[in-house]
Amino acid sequence: MSVLVLILAVSAACCLGFGFVLQQNAARQAPLSDFLSPRLLLDLMKVPRWLGGIGLMVAGMVLGAIALGQGEVSLVEPLLATNLLFALALSRRQTKQPLGRQGWAGLALLAGGVTAFIVAGEPRGGTAVTDPLRHWLIIGVMIGLALLLTTYAKRSRLSAGPVLLALAAGLLYGVQDALTRVSGQRFSTGGLAELLTGWQPYAVLALGITGLVLVQSAFETAPLRMSLPALTAAQPLAGIVCGVGFLGDRLRTDTAALTWEAVGLAAIVAGIVLLGMHPAMPCGADRSEPTRNLQPS
């Protein structure tokens, strides 16, 4: 593993984790009438705390894009999943909650799972699939699942809705990461002209904005512990599927390696759930009360 890729990916995870907490602090006060509406972003732009969270998120995405340009998606995505560790660290500072057994167990599972998957799989680059049908099939399945989850979320916005929206956003962000790598390759090959003549950078922008609306809608309707674990778990899984499916990423496929890769991914998901549901994670607004107007903070 490149030390540069490791530093970039972990730095990106740090920015993303801190940014998610600040965004949810602001979004939980947004009016429910903004649910799944672009108007939600316009309202949140008035809140300095949310803008700070978005700034950190953008910084994390830039660092993540550089990491994706230097390493395989299947390597970078598990490292980006550690953003939950940084989110918990900031949340603990806000809530003064001790880490406890649940926190330590989640931390061990997440860190151990990332290590097991990378060591066992040994992600490495290969020849990207040139068949466009395979590209569109995998991307279409991911986007189709996201649309399906969003449809169900609209019917149960205050129960399972936040989890479903976060899952949908995670799938879109995983595809976005894969297309970010493709965009970087096009830029390296032919410069800005090559980049802008492809559809990938525009898809990256569209997926980013759509994912942002989904995430903020999830943040405004429920505590962070309901939405962030689903988002953090879905993104690396979708990214790995895209990386192996059409970007040419290669993993070891012998029986022992596949077993440890599966164990690593399962540990990552379990650790994410334990950390995401930790009492230190900030609570959402009480939606049984009249909706509050956003106040700058």
C-alpha cells in the first residue's frame, strides 16, 4: 500500500467525519417541508455551521479524489469508511459521553475489518473493462436501488426513512467515487479537453448534488446514529463493486483470501453499526414539536 494513498484517504475520512457531524447539527433544525427538496440546501446555506461542515466535506472529497487517482477504489473505499471514527470523536467532545465497551468494540471491528480486507484482498490495479454495457449495467443497478430506497423512504420519512435515504446516498456516493477515478484518468490522459468531453464529470456533479439532498434530508429527520452508519456502510460496498466490476481492480480470489475478505467486510459493517449507534452520536430534533426555523449558528 502506498503511504501517500493511506495518508490521503485517512485525511479525507477525517474531513468527512467532522463535516457530517456539523451538517447534522444544522440540518436537524430544518423544516420538514424541505424534506427531499433542493430548497433544503438553500435554507441550510444560511447557517454558518452547515457551511463549515460542507467545506470540510468538500475538502474530504478532494482528498479522496486524489487518493482515488493514486490507488484502487477497492483500497481507498475501506479507508474512507473510517470517517465514522472521526465523527464519533467530535460527537464525544460535544456530548461528553465515554467511549465504553460499545465504542471500543466498534473501533476494533472497523479497524480490524479494514485491515483484514486490505491484507487478504491485496487490491491492485488491472485492465479496465471497455464494454460500455457492463459499465451501464452496474451503474444502472446502483442508481436503480437508490431510487427504490428513496421511494420507500418518502412513505416512511420519520421511521425507516432516514436509514433508507442514507443507504441510497451511500450507493450514489460509491458510484461517484468510481466515476471520479475515471474522470481523473481521462484528465491524466488528455488534459482538460479530454475530461470535459466525457460524460463522467457531469455525472459526478449530478450524483454529488443528489446525494447531498438525500443525506441532508436524512440528517434533518433523525439522529445521526440512524443515518450515518447506513451511509458509511453502503458507500465502500458500492465503490468496491464498481471497482471490481468495471474499473479493473483485482482482489485475490483463492478460498482463504475470499473468506478473509468477507470476514473483513462483515467486521467493517458491524463496527460501523456499533459506532454509529453509540450514545455519543448527536440526537436529532424532536419532530413531535412544531418545526423550528433555522437559526444561524
